[in-house]
Amino acid sequence: MIRYTIHLTKEEVDVLQGIINKGSHTTQTFRAAYILLNCDEGKYSQKVTNEQLAQVLRIGMRTIDRVKKRFIEEGLDSVLDRKPTTRVYDRKVDGDLEANIVSLCCSAPPKGYAKWTLRLLADKLVELEYVDKISHVTVGNVLKKTNLSLGK
């Protein structure tokens, strides 16, 4: 197992102290600042063991190791800022499906129902095989985008 040793400069300590003492920051930023300040083995520090730090901050040892590794490999700014997601979301609703949702919403509701609900619309879209699956929330977002509402 690789052990990462943190040696902060005076400027880095000042930045981290500033984060902790004032301003509004994300929880992740506060947590990283506390971890780095307490793991520092430089001349501006009071070293705390990882076990003590994990217990006080109520975080796992692995989290401490990840923060230390990221600091060593990528630098202070990288640790304090959240990484942008690399996940790619597929758009399920295109123009054709949107048109089908709107036309279905404007049609008569199924027998036994006074009006369409978002769940009924979602189920009917799947039944008609316009889409393999769709959430009622997605249907609602499409209707909101097109300024349609279900009968009020």
C-alpha cells in the first residue's frame, strides 16, 4: 500500500485555514481542508493520525487516502473542487416522442378515467411501443416544456 505524505506550504495552510474559518463552501471542500490540515507533516502542522481523523470527522479511512492521493497527484485546487462528471446521459425524448406525448395528452383518456395522469401517459407510451420505458417524471417534464398541463 502506498503511503502519501502531505507537506503543505505556508500559502496552502493559509488557504485551507481561510476555507475553514470563513466563507461558504461545499461539504466536500470543508472535509478536504480538514483532512489536509490534519494530515500535514510539514513545519506548520500538528499531525493527527488517520484513525483519529476518521473518528472525529466520521469518515472512512479510504476517503482520507483518496484525498491525500489526489492532493499529491493533482494539487490543492483539484482536491478542493468537485470533479465534473464524465457520465453521458442518453436523451430518451426526441422530437417524435415529444409529439406523441403531446398528441396522446390531447386525446381522450382511457375508459374508466376522467383525465390523463402522468403515470397513465407513461404506461400508454410503453404499451404503444413508442419507447421501451419512460418515467412519469420525464413525461411531466416534456409537458412542462411544451406548456401543456393535465386538466385542472
